[in-house]
Amino acid sequence: MEPIRIEVAAAGGAYSVVVGPGSLKTLGHELDARHLGPRRILVSSPTVWALHGSRLRQAGAHRTPILVPDGERSKRLRTVERVHDALIRAKADRSIVIVAVGGGVVGDLVGFAAASYLRGVRIVHVPTTLLAQVDSAIGGKTGVNHGLGKNLIGAFHPPSLVVADPLVLATLPRREFRSGLYEVIKYGVIADPALLDRMGETLPAILARDPQALTPLVAACCRIKAGIVSADERESGLRRVLNFGHTVGHALEAATEYRRFRHGEAIAYGMLAALSIGVTRSVTSPEIYDAVSTLIARLGPLPPVSDVAARAVLSAVGRDKKVVAGTLHFVAATTPGRTTTLTDVSEAELRTALKGLGVRGAAPPRRRATPGRTRAASPRES
Ligand SMILES: NC(=O)c1ccc[n+]([C@@H]2O[C@H](COP(=O)([O-])OP(=O)(O)OC[C@H]3O[C@@H](n4cnc5c(N)ncnc54)[C@H](O)[C@@H]3O)[C@@H](O)[C@H]2O)c1
Ligand SMILES: [Zn+2]
């Protein structure tokens, strides 16, 4: 299968996203062809390196990589400093090309290490989770968490190249893989209804991680994200559609201290909430609600929400980055592939939607209040 190449426009220069089974093995050629070298340093995690390091060695990566611990807890300034230490010891100068091989955690933190080392050196992303392939590796958002909030420290630093090999997804734990699939559903809702149809038709092959089914799926999502970030690199408006399902999704993650859900699982709930608010208002066509809820159900059970307190979820919505100057910008679906932004979603509507998900204590209160009027607190995630 020939690799699929997608171009992304960025202020600092366009870059390509290459999606193809086996592209990990040919990474060396891709880098050579774009003069991304000769000095390269790989950064990965022990898990990913143990599973896929041999293929990268075949691609000419003989030098020992810098390994950073896995997991969201590792996405912090101390780990960035460790990467910097290793780069300084390796006498890396401004000609260095850093190759980040891993999930969104590795991509975000190594991206920020590259953005800040010598005021910015080149980075190539080799995303190895479905979420990283369809989302985090594209667009140039990099960063780490702070003790007081997620992704609070960061920089825009677009990569020089992204190489996504669907074959590496074969080793992904089932839950991580499914978590990425919910973001694929999101792309279908916001931009490409045919993607939802294709997903429905080929779900068994997708779940079996068949590269023939996965490659066009990953490429379709990369194309959508590439189109959106090319038009709106710094999130002035258009990029906001990527937040579909993320108002309630992020709030569920925050209310459960990022322990209960994989990101995509929370987004699955968030999409259902956004769709039900839209259907109740007659903004969203019921057919999208049906298509999405059917697909989500076919992917299997989500972690429970019945013991999550509605109050905690609503208070997290009020602190969200999508509250701009006191107004909540809520992305709703309209017809398949199209969205609109609602700026008047009330607390009562959110409560009704949370109740529909089964969140505890979500029955609408007697008095009406608008979280959209809540003062914005610290910024939140991408
Ligand atoms: N920069 C952005 O635009 C953006 C967008 C969305 C999410 N993010 C960030 O991405 C992060 C989440 O990324 P994620 O979901 O990829 O999680 P992750 O990076 O934590 O990876 C999940 C797990 O999968 C393992 N893994 C990775 N590749 C594997 C493979 N091929 N086989 C087996 N195991 C593998 C990892 O070791 C890890 O344990 C969050 O920190 C989030 O904030 C960033
Ligand atoms: Zn997301």
C-alpha cells in the first residue's frame, strides 16, 4: 500500500503527514529525502521502544534513544529538563532533528522540549497511539501539565514531518485503541459524515486493526485536522470545532481527577451530551445522534458515570478554556459534517444532558443559572 501524504500549512513552513503501513521502517528514507539530518536523536518511552525499537533500528536509528517514562504524570517540566540534559550531554546543536516516537504524552512533552531547546530545534513526530496519529501529532500544540492544571505550560511548535504507521497500532492496549476511535467519530460528526458510514461498515476490520481498514481511516482524520489547523493555526475560531464533545468531556475528566477515563472515553460522553442538547433545541438532526450513539454502543461499554457528581462536572465546565470572556462557547452539531457554536447554553440544559448520561444529582434545579456567565478561570486543555 502506497503511503498517503497530506500537507499542513504553518506560519513557519508547510510540513507533511505521511500515513502508511510500514512507514516506521522507511522513516530513515523519509527523513533523508527531506534533509532532516544528518544529526538525529530519538526520544521515546520504554514501552514503545521495547515494542517497536527494532523497526526503528532497521530505519537506521542505531544511536541509543533518550527514554522518558510513560504516562500523564511524566508530562511535566522535570521530564522536559531530563530531555534537555540528555541533549546537552549529546552536544546537540541547532542542526539537531529530534524524533519523538510515542503517544500524545511523549509527543507533547518532547515537542515542548524541542520548542524550548536553544529557542527551538526541529522535531519529527512518529505517533504510536491512534489518538496521537489522528490528533495530537498534527497542529503544533506542545506542552506539559502544571500541578494546578493540565497543559498550562506550552508553546506552538509545528513539526517538520509527521510519520504515522498504522501497523504500530497492533500492539496498543484495547482501551487505548478504542479511546482513539471516539476521536475518529468526532471528526466524522464535525467534518465528514462518510467517515461515520465507513466506520460503521468496516468496524470489525477496524477493531481487528486491519491496516487496510485503518490506513484510510487515519488518513481521513489527518486530512480533516490538517485542513482545520492550516486555516487556523493559532485557534482564533475555526479550530474551535475540534472541541466538539470536549466541553462536557473535559469536565468529566477534571471532575474525576483524570483517573477514571481515557480521554476519548470522556469525549464519547461529551459528544452524546452535546448531541442531546442540540437535538432538544432542534439544532442537531436526530439522525446524527442515532448514528453516533449506535457507533459508541458498538465500541463497547464506557466507564460508569453514575457516581460522578453533577456539581463537580458543572463547576469544571465553568473553569474551562472554552469559556471566553465569561461566555461558554459550546460546539453543537447541526447536520452531518457541520457544526455551530452556541453561546447561550444554560446550566439547566447541561444538567438535563448530564442526567441523560446518568451523572449523579443532575436533575435540573428550580432556579435557572447560566454557566456561560461564570468567570473564566485558568485555561484548560487543547
Ligand atoms: N497537542 C495536541 O494537540 C493534543 C491533542 C490531544 C491530546 N493531547 C495530549 O495527548 C495525551 C494523550 O495521548 P495518548 O492518548 O496517546 O496517551 P499516552 O501517550 O499516555 O499513551 C497511552 C499508552 O499507550 C502506550 N503506547 C503508546 N504507543 C503504543 C503502542 N504502539 N503499542 C503499545 N502501547 C503503546 C503508552 O506507553 C501509554 O502507556 C494527553 O496528554 C493529551 O493532553 C495533545
Ligand atoms: Zn480530544
